[in-house]
Amino acid sequence: MFDNVMNLFSGKGDYNHLENLISQKKYRQAIEEVKKIQRSQPDAVFTTSEAQLWLLRGHQEVEKEDYKGAEHSFRQALKLGLDQDIHYWIAKMLLRQNRPDAALDVIKNAFEDKTLPKEAGICYFKLLLIKEQWQEVADLLATQSKRFSAANLHWVKGVLALQNEDPTAALEFFGKVKQPLTPGDSLSAWLGYAAQQRQDWSLAAQHLGLTNPMGPSKFPVHAARQNLAIFQQAITGEHQRIFVNEVDRNPAETLKALAVVELMALGNFHDAGHRLLKLQSLPCTTDLMAMKSTILMVAGEQAMLDEASACAIKLWQPLMSEKALNPQWAVNFLDVLDEEDEHQERQRLLTRLIRWIEQDAKQNSANWPPEKLKHTLAQGHCLMFDSLLELERGRAALGAIQQAARICPDSPEVIARQGLVQFGEGHKDKAIELLTQALEGGSECFAAYDILQDLLIECGRKDEAAAIQKRHGQAFGNDPPDEAEVELWIQALAGQDYRFFDRFLPQAKSDDPAVRVCQIFREAAQGKLTGTGKTSINQAEARANWDRLLAGLEPLQQHQALLAIALSIEVLSKRDKGIAALSASYVSQIFGLIDQLPAARVAHLVILAVREKKPDKLQVPVRIYLDASPQPGNALALLQLQVRWFAQTTVLRSFIETALTREPQNPLLLLAKATTYPTESKFYEQFRSMGFDLARRLQDAKALQAFRLEDYFLKKPPLKDIIPNRSEIKLPPVLEQMFEKVFRDTLPKGATPEMIEILRPILLKKFMENMSEMMMNNYSGDDDDDFDDDDDDYGSARGRGKKRKSFMEL
């Protein structure tokens, strides 16, 4: 970039030493020498400035792969007034450090303050595309096109055409670009890719250099073109061209390499990976070896789907030695190593993963909110504790859990391991207390569940052991879904109708605090019911009895009782004066338990999601909850699967859709999205089917369990014999005609088929509720005769009769 590195300056003094430093490419010392000369000779004039020396030093550091040092050097050059392509190099170094947000900030700020050269505008476009900010790119094209060169505009329009699945237009735009816009880019790669998208394999071969009328084709050197060439030849079957120049020199290895490509073309990456491991690194295998890591990663994932975890270990083992750690691969590999009892290897990988998290949090703090970082690091040290115990390194294991406790003392996983430590030291009562608290908080530690069960039985507390099994056994494979009991208070409230609620509750006073809460609600009920099954209550009476009950409960029991109070008010009460304040007082008590009991945060969110109608009101509490979760996608999905037991609501759908953009292959999120639609909607079935197929293919135990519970709810409705599902009711012809007229009159103009699909069940429900209310004008909740078991027509459309599970049983 800079040819003239000699005769750098003119002016006073002896500069021979400086000239020698620069000729030897000792730029750091040269910069110090320049500063020294400037101190003694302030008027000295240099042909190559200090800023240019910083630029030279930056490029030298790039060659050494010292990207952080190079970033600093380039920033110094910019600070001293050098512009040229300096913004490009700063952004490139930030990308090399996996800091795309910081890179975008550098370019965006330079663009906005108009210090970014026009030709460098392509950097702004590329960074926005890396971040998938398509709308921002479109806005720039529409409003700021004059600030970009014609070549930049042609290129970005080509990329947008590919995004819009118009490869013909993309080829036209890319064809107008005459030279690479950034160092290392390849125009022929973009043209080749666009041709492949159009399935014009002949044209793609020309752009990728796979056709040579004068003789055998050489395999392309550029990495992107190599990948596209391998893809094309796997599709077209013309594999021999990859190795045509090396066949004569290494025929045996060439045939082995061809076999690898053939297997990949057939989609058999598992066997291809095994064969790749046996290949020698020779010139004829250079292209495959360049893709080795990617092939082995895919091969290992396929081995896991084939339930061949030992093969996955063999295929993934070489990735352990790679300098750059792929965190998602590391998490998957940890599970495989645990399954195969490879605890020594697991401990090494955990150490590396924890260090990666700490370093990434420093470099990309925006991706690691404090709560999320604390919980994630604590989880890592908990897993380290597990592996060290398996290796019989008790002292080191104790150190790991102490470190986890310093980072995040309220983590359920940390509390679970502290309970295991107490158990190992013979402190049974303390172990029971901690292990119970951990499970109630959502811990997934199998040892915590097993040991707690054994301890409770050993101490003669069989009823408590049964209660733990009832609430948590299913999550640990100790309670098949078809045999699981549903907590009575959940069944009573899940119908979302006071008539169902009344029938499910026992007449005798219950010792179960949550059931007793519901009985108190029933005792305080008064006046007529609405058509949707809501009632008024004597608020003073209910409050006095609930407060008396809560006063004698421990925090764990209080948590469930408060939840039952808040839900009974939200689900079953009319909106009478004072009812909102009554509900708020108990919701605030749940919030007050969060510091003592992490599970209270989930309960608090469930209440908010049932109560609120606008997603905006949930932004802050949901974000706090997800930021503190090591697996935010799963946490959000499980929250929705709890909310839907008490309300058919869309309030969490936008959060779920955002999460799916980050985790499109998360089956729990797909099921959660399905439940935001009515069960009779085609969208419910669509997302449920997608999620189930994915869970089955990935053998995701947690997701498969959630789908089994969903089937359980749908196939065994406890209310079916009392009142039919509203969607199963056939309207008489006269009512059918009335409904169709109301439906047509209610539809907004331009309603799409998707909108109609969503609106029909909602409007049918409202129509039937209105008819029911007309029929019940003289109904009194105190008239027991109106609760005749044969009087099925009073069912509420909201009470679909799905059998619901307890919060703690997911």
C-alpha cells in the first residue's frame, strides 16, 4: 500500500537511525524515534508521518493475527488525521475479534458525521447485512443513495435481489460492478452464487473457473469460490474436476477424497467425516482439508441424530485443538462427553468454555447483560463441579461450587450443588432444605432430585417425597405423563369459568394451601355470573381469610398460595371496584418473594401475562428474566406453556417470534408459538407439527416431554364429560345464519385468509358467550338446581376443557 518507505523525511538533523528502523520494518521503534525527534525539533517535517507509521504497524500486526493490537494502531492513525481506508481496517479488526456491533458503530458514526469516504460506504452496507438489518439497508438506498458510489449501489442491490429470491436481477446488478469493492472480496464468487441460485450450473461454472477450454481446470484459490465449487460439483456429480491436477501424483488419496465428496453429495456426512479423518494432508486434498472443521461439525451433529454418541466424540475430537472456539458446538460436545462418561475431556472443554464466556463478555458486553453473565458462568462452574465429582476430585469440586456461589448465590443450580455438598457431609436436614429450594426454583440437576427423594424416604417423610415426585418427577423421568396427577387447584382454575371451578373443589376444607385459597374464593363468591363464568366476591371477607392462611405458611407454600390467589382473581372475578387493587396487593407479595425464591419471578410473569393485553407492558420484566437465564429461548417457551393454562393470549407471541429469529430450530419455542393460537386454528397445528418433527429428529428430551404433555391435555380433558368443547358444538341452522351474518359484517376490509382463520373462532366464541348471557339473565350462583350435570349448554368457550399440569411439572 505504501511503496515509498525510504527517504521518509526531510528537514534538520541526522535521521539515519530512523531510516534504518523503517527499512527493517521496526515500526514501533520508528514511531518512538519520530516522537523523540519532534520533541527536540518541533518544526521537523517528515515525508511519511507518524500516522502513516501507525498504519504500517497496523498492517504488520494484521499479518501476525494480532487483531486487537492492529485495531489500536489503526485507531491511532485515525486520531492523527489519516483517513484513506482507515475506517475499513478498524471495522475489519473488530469483526476479527467477533465484535460486529462495535464495527458497525465505527462505520455508522463516520457515515453520520460525514468523515467516511464515499468509496468506503460499502463497509456500512456490508456490516448492516452481516447484522441482517435489511430495512436499514433499504432506507439508506431510498434516502442516502447520493452518498455511495455507483458500484456500491449495484452490489447492494444485487444482494437485496438475492434476499428477495430474484437471482436473475442479482446477476444483472453484480455484472455492473467491475472490480472488488473491499480487499479479499471476489466478484466472481457473487456471480457464481447468483447463477447457482438460478440453477444455471453452466454459467456458475464459468464464473467459478471450473471450465477451461485449453485443458484441465484448476480448483479456485479464493475460499468462497472453493466452497461454491465443491457445492456445485457435489450437486452436478462432476467431482473429478476438484482433483484433476493431482490424480496422477496421488491416485490412492485422490480416490479416497472423491469418496468423501460422494458421501457428502448423498447427504451422508457421518460416514464422510470418518473417511475425512483418515485422509492425508496432500495437495490433492487441500480443498477438503480447508473445510475440515465445518465437515466434521456437521458429521458430528448427524452422528448425534443417529444416536451414535461415541462416533460424535471421535468426529468432534479434532475440533478441540482449534484456536477459535465455537460456543454452540462446545455446548453440544459437553452433552456428548457426559453421555459417554468422558469426564476428563469434559472438564478441559468446560474450562475453555468458561474462559471464552469471560473474554467474550469483556469484548461484547452488549451481548452479556450482568444477570445473564452471572447465571451462565455459575452454570458453567456447576457443570465443572459435576465433572470433578465424577473424577473423584472432591476438593477441586468444592472449589468449583464455591466459585459459582460467589458469582451467583441465588442460582437454583448452585443451590442444588450446595445441597449435594451438605448431603456428602452428613447434614441431612440442611441438604433437604437446599435441594427442595433448588427444585422449586427450577433446577435440572438429576442428582438433586434423586438424593432428595432418598433422603425424605430415609427420614420417614414419605408424604413429602410423594409431593416432590408429583411436582417434579416427570422432569426427571420418574412419572410418565399418562400417570401424572394434575394438582386440584390447577384443574379448578384451568377451566377459566366459575361453574367448572366450583365443581372441581372438594366441600371439606383442604389442607393444601393452594386448594384452600380456591375454597376461600368460592366462599366469598356472590351475585350473578356473567356469560363467561365470572363472579363478584366479598372482597373484605376473602382478603381476611387469605391473609390469615398466608400468615402460617413458609415461603415455598406462600409462593404457590399467592399464585392461586392472584390467578383466581384474574381468571374468575368480575372487574368490580376495588378488585384491581386487591389483585395488585397479592401480585406485589409474589414480587417480594423473588429474592428468597427465584421461582417467584416466573409466577410473577405468569400473572402479568394473564392480566396484561399489550406486550409493551411486559418488555422490562420479560427482558430481566431472559437476561438472567442461560437458555433464554427455553425459559421464554416454558413461560408461555404455563400462561396458556389460564388464558388464551397472544401477549408473549412477539417475544417468541423474536426468539425464533435467533433459535429457529428450537422445538420448545415452536410449540410455545403454536399455543398462542386457538387449538382449532391451522396455525396452531402448523407450528405444533413443525416443533414436534424437530424435537423428534433432535431427540430433545425436554421438548418431547412438553409435546407429550400437550397431547395429554388435548386427549384427556377432565371437563369433557361435564361440558363439551365450544368448538365441538354444532349451531342450529337459524343460529348458524345469524353467526355468518355477524361474522361477515365484522370482518375488516381486505381481510386475508390468515386473518379470517384467526378471527372465526374468536368471533364464534364471542357470539356464543352473548347467546349464553341472554339465556342466563335470571341465573343465580346460589341456586344449586342450575348446576344440574345434564345442563351442558352453559359451558364457556374459554373453558376448553384441556387438562392442565402444575407449574413445577414442566
